[in-house]
Amino acid sequence: MSKRFFILLFCLAWIGPIQGAENETAEPVRKIRGKAVFGGDVNNPVPGAKVTYRSINIYKSDPDLKTDENGDFEITIENDPMYVEVLTPDGFFGKMVIVKPTENEFVVSLEPTASVHGRVIDRRSETPPNGRNITYSINIPAGVSQFLPSFERTVKTNEKGEYEFRGLPTGVTCDVMFPTYNYGENQSPGSSWWIGRGLELKPDENRELKDFTFDSHPNGRNEYIWQVYNAYGGLNWRGYSVNLYEQRFDTLLERAKRDNKGVFAILVDQPLEENILSALVKIYETLFKDDDMFAQTERYYMMCVRMQPKEEEWRNVTAAMAQEFVKSHLIALPTPFSFAFFDPDGLLKGVEPFDHTEPPEKQKQALIEMLKKY
């Protein structure tokens, strides 16, 4: 039998006992009965209201769960407090409550819902952005200084940079956020900025938040963290190793074809020690820093290939993957930092050396000329 088969058997044998142990120690699951009413009057039930709930351990509730003709419903609970949202179909009345695991039944008294609105502005162009995502969420405590964003909603800004959330059930605090995505990503763990944090909305309130000003350029340091470390996954679903650089490259080519851009790879042929990492951070910061530079950067999608990575975890990319990527694309590495440029079809257009020891202004000019060339 092959070595790969033995590895797969080992993984299955290792996972099996753990899963069994989890089942043995799982918290008991039980049902709790709830009732939705108007004005705290149990004789004034609310039929047909949508019920959504979640805790740390229960991530999904029944998407079709509604109160019956008597306003009654049931939720599943384990050993953690449950956040329960009840909302009428028109969104005019609702409430969110926190149910303790020790309770046997509870009543949700619906009140007029609230709304939140505001405006965002791009500080570089001093214009309002159209079509930018704004998110609303309730944060469930998930441990020391950690929270789980839940009950999320997303709206887009209009041509005036305005946004509005309607039909927000009151009862707990909420956040309004401006999510930022990593460069070229539709969804990624980019940083988000608070527009409104810990808002305590009152029934029928229409809260206006202060204008929020943001920087439309990606953050270079965030891009360094994302592209050098976080943009690469682990193993595919079969458990076999895949070349994560090739996988990333194929993804970027699809986007490049879609958006009429090129692709370039920063290749680092040095051990990732402090001086090299500092130089790499500065390159990323320069690429996104000012308008002149970013005008050239945004013509491409980009990736980072580490030729000598620290292979500390089996999930990480490896030196073998990097060497295979360089060999398959016929890339020669003239300097410790090199830039390889590709067209949207994946054809290598050229490889450029880069001197990371030059002063910042010379580095910037070299990057601009390099990007313009292709």
C-alpha cells in the first residue's frame, strides 16, 4: 500500500476517538417553550412571527421557525445562554431576549422596532461611495475578550453614501460596522471599523450615526499578513496535499480575466528572518501607500511566494511547493526579492529584480517603473 494511504488511515484513526469522546461529553439538548405577545399580555399572542436563535454552540436555528396561532414556539438549548429574536413579518414589531439554560419557558413581549442610518465618505476623494457594504450585528460573548458576531444584516450605501437598517428588534446592544476586504477579495478577514459600537436602541427609535470617513486604499500591513500567511489553506477534501501556490495563482487568474488585470508574484528567496520580513512589510506598505503608487498596483492582483518558508506546521505552504511553482512557470530568481509578471492567461511576461536595501523613495520609484513596464 502507498505511503499516502497509510497517512490517511492514521488521520482517520486519530480523528475517530476524539469524535467519540466529544459525543460522550456533549451537553444534554432539550426544548424550551416560548411565547410571543404584544404589550406583555399573554392574552394578546403574536402568530406568524419569525423566530431566530443562537448561542455559542448552536449555530443554526430552523430558518422556517415561526410562532403558531397562539404565539407559541420551541427552541433547542444546551448549556449556554440563548439569544432569541422574534420579529413580525412586516418588521414593525420585534424583540430580542437572552434565555438562560435553567429556564423552562419564557415570554417575548414585542415592541416597535428601531432603525439606524448614517453616511460614509471616502477621505481621499472626499466623495460618498456607492454600493459599499455596511453590516449590523449582535455580539454574543464567546470567552475572554472574544465575541461572536450574530444576527448579521448587510446593506449597501446609495449614491450619496447613505445607508439604513430598519426593523431592528431591541433588547440587547448592537454594532454597526464598515467591513474592509483584503485587496482583490470579495470575502476575507480584513479589518472592520466601528461606525457605531454597543448601541442600545429604544423601541421606535430612529438613530442617526455620525458621518464615517474611511480610507479607500487597502492597508499595506494588513495585506502583508493576508497575502504572506492567511491566503493559503490546508489540505483538499481528499486529504491529499495540493500546491497552494498554484491554487492561489489559478484563483487570481480567474479574477484577472474577469477584471481585465494582470497578476504579479513577489518571490522571496531568503529565510524569513526579521530583516527580510521587515523589508517585505515595507514593500507592501509602499504598494498601497499613496495615489500615484496605488494607481499602478491596482492594475494587478498579487500573491507572495516564499521560497524558504518556516515549515512549522503541516498546514503551511512548503519550500517544495514554492520550488514547483517557480519551475513550472519558468521563473528565474535574479535577487532575494523578485517580481514575476503574468498576463490574465497565465503567460509569464517578465521577471524583475528588486533591491530591498534601497532608500524608501528609490524603492517606490523602482516599483512604479516596474509595474508600468508590464
